[in-house]
Amino acid sequence: MALLTTWVNTHLEFTLNNVGTFMPVAFIIKEAISEKPIAEIWVTVVTGAGGDLKDAGGVFPDVAIWDDNGNRIGRYRTKLGDKRAQSSERTVKIPNNENNGQISDPQYVMLSHDTDATCIAMVQVSNGRLSGTVNADTGYKCDQGWYYSQRKFKCDNLMTKCVWLDSDHSHPNFNARAMSFHLRDMLLSPNK
């Protein structure tokens, strides 16, 4: 297994996580992944930046997480004034306080937003047992309002777009107040 992981890291820039699924190395923020399964979910939000993109930072979004049965595991409510600068990243630790503190895998994740638009380049979710990353190119493919970001991830030529979250649609191109995804759908597998 270690040999496979090393070969994959060196040649394809992917790594194997704890449950045996591959993740792109360039999109991993290692310090935001617990070394062992825990009864909380770590969610890292990365904002876009660069070039003509101005004011990509904004209020950190609210986060809600559910298991595969649709039971909410936990949520993070943004506090007033909790702003992020553009080209920044922040990890929040969400306790599993809505499922009696049990270790549960984060399956469905939703980020929702208030009025101060934020351009999000990447979201990473982990509980130490299941980890996954969604970059804004996915939101772009789903017709979310987006912008070219020059935010670079661990290699010089890998940049994603960023997608705008904004509930009051104060800009004509900002069309989403929330984004959600099924984490396992974002993991690489041979049958996708």
C-alpha cells in the first residue's frame, strides 16, 4: 500500500486517504484533516483571489452536515462580523452535537450565505475517516456565478475558479445563496 501511495503521489499527484479513496494532493490541506476518526467534522473554506478579482473575501458561510440517512450531524452558525479576506483559508470544527456525539461520516454538506458575497475557491471536509475536497470548478459546471481566481494550490499551474455565494443577489451575476454536495460523489473512483 505504501508503495502504491508513493507512486501515485510522485506520478499522478493523488494520495490515498484513510478509507482507501484517492484525493488530488494539490487540494489537500493536511493540517485540516484529523489523524484519527473523531466526533466532529473539520470544514475548511478557501477564498479566491488575484488579477482583476477584488473583494473575494466576505462573511464565512453557515455550514450544515448530514449523514447518508439524511440525519443532521452538526452545523456551524456564522457569528456577526466573521469575515474572511480574499486568498485566505479557515477551518471550523463542527462537533457532532445533533447525533448524540457519535462518530458519523459527513455525507451531505451545505454552505449557505448571508448578504456579504464571498467567492469560494475550495471546500475541504474531514472527520479523520472520510475526507474530500470540492473545488469551485464544480460550481462553475453547475452554473453558479463564478470568476477566474488566481489562487494557486501547492503547485504553480493549478488554479480553480471561485464561485460566489450571496443571499441578496446584490450583483446581477451572483445567483447562489447556498451550495451543497454529496461528499462521496466528489471522491475519485473507477466507476465514475
